[in-house]
Amino acid sequence: MSQAPDLPLWAALLVSLLVVAGAGVAFLGSLGLVRLRSFYSRVHAPSLGATLGAGCILIASMICFSVLRSRPMVHELLISLFVTITTPVTLMLLARAALYRDHAEGRTNVPPLPKRRPEGAGPGEGTT
Amino acid sequence: MNRILTRILPHPKLFLALLAMWLLMNQSVSPGQILFGALVAFGGAWSMVALQPEPVRLRRPRAMITLAWRVFLDVFSSNFAVARIILRGRDGDRNAGFMTVQLDMTSHYGLAVLSIILTCTPGTLWVNYTSSTGTLLLHVLDLVDEEEWTRLIKERYERLLMEIFE
């Protein structure tokens, strides 16, 4: 952080605004984990931090280091790409595990799981 | 010519993508980094052969740009929508529920992209897809009008994805 004083005022303002906004959005997402009632609703909350929250902070990082090193620094794009394609995998796994558990416990307020076709009945019924 | 190229370099697009990723990560385009990145990308492209992926056919770059822009706008606006639901209080998710959508798309790549789009967008969550019937089960945080969500998925995303992948 020793480089921070070198940042011109406009950049410092923009960067701090974006960082605070991103942190705020991520915080709201975490708050959702506490406030929403059902498990399936709570799975939606972390995606706030993973999209807009992470986006704001990564843009702030791009602006900050591009200004400090006076050349474009865009490798944060890779972070956003990887976060975008990996977060859904986790969330989908969680939701499907929850659905499976609810079925195993015999709850009726969840939609039915698709029936698996018997072995040898054509190509496997892949579920994505 | 093309066949010779794919015998030496099996997945040229993947090779270029991996090379670009390597150079971006190292933030340099010096000859050494290009050489090293090319080696890594070469290994990556060849290890992909062992996985035997279905060939991808990407078409309509304009549809891709439209789709990317739509997703960007929707992710942005649904962030605010979900934030509002969270701030509404303990009863905020009273409209949450499951719904099913009948998809016409069969391309695996298209479905994978759609699942990422839907799950990444706060407020919608891809739960299950049954390929024999083409039924998608998803969980929606603000399920007031099921028709509207169906229209959003089918017209806003699925049509473009089918143009790109099928």
C-alpha cells in the first residue's frame, strides 16, 4: 500500500468508490445467507459477491495498477473469467445435493427428481 | 492443409486461448514467454485429445456479442433485484420457488453456457436438466410470473445460443 499516495486524486476517488461498492455488494450477498429462509434461496446470495461485487473490485484493481504502472493491466479479466465459470459449478452442486437430500428425507415441498431410465435403455440419460 | 495442422496441433483454438491466458498471466509478450506459453498450450491441446470432446462449431460472432451484452445487463440489474429482496427482511424470499422450462436446445455446449448464465445471474439457479425430455428445473428467487421467466430464458438466451451452437 506504500504506493497509494502516488495515485492521482481522480483515480484514488474512483478506485475507492469501486472498492467500497464491491465490498458492499459482497456484504449484501453474505447478509442474504443469514436472512433468506430456505436453503435454495440462500444459494442465490453468494452470486452477488461473485458477479457485481467481484466485478467492481477487479475494475478498481485494473484502474489502480494501470495508473500506477502507466500501462494497461488487464490480467484481472482472467480472474473474472475463472470466477464466472467456476462459481456456478459449486452452486449447482449444492442445490442438487440439497434436492437429493430432501428427497431422501421424504419432503414433499420439492419438485420430483427425474426418474432414471433402466440400464440399457438407449444412451444414458445424462443430467446436466 | 487443415488436416496436417490438426495432426500436429489438435485443438488450434484451445491452443491460442491457452497461449493468450499464459501471456496475460505473465503480462509480457517477450519471446521467452511466448515460447514457454506455446509449450504449455501445446501440452494442453494434446491432453484435450485424450478427453475426446465433441467438436464445437461456433457461428455468428454478432450473436455472441449480443448475448454477452444481454448477460452483462441482466447480471447487473438482477444484482439490484436480489439485493432488494435480501434487504426486504426475513420474509424477503416469500416468492421463491421451483419452475420448469421446456428447452429446445440439445447442444451440450449451448446447455453448458446457459447453465453458467442462469446460475451466475443472481436470482436464478439451474438445478437439473433431463436430456431425454429436455426439461430444465430451476429455482427462482422472485417467482411472481412464471411466464415471464420462461419467456426470458427462451427468447432472450436460448434463441441466441441455438444460433451460435446449432
